[in-house]
Amino acid sequence: MTDKTSKKECIQPEIHSGHMCELESQQEWDTIRQITDKLGVKCENCGAEANFSRNVCMPTDL
């Protein structure tokens, strides 16, 4: 995980409500299960892993 003091802003703020960090804060566990069943990307901010880049703030390939 990245140090919290060096977090960057979300590169896709218009769809931030569908990102792992937001889904987790809203306790959307069913949605999280659906978007983490075939992991392909990781968030450079928080380290969350998801299927697609649209589901994290700062995507990087796994």
C-alpha cells in the first residue's frame, strides 16, 4: 500500500462512486464480490485489486 500522505487524486472522478474505495466505504459487499472475481488491476493509491481499471482510482496492471 502507498503511504497515505502521498495519495494522488482519482483520475476518473466522474465515476468514483464505482471505485473500490467508495464501494467499501458504502459497504457494497455484493458489488465488490462481482468486481473482484477476475482480478486484473491494482490501485496505486490504496492497493485495492479489481477486475477492471474503471473500478479503482489509480489503476496499474497486476
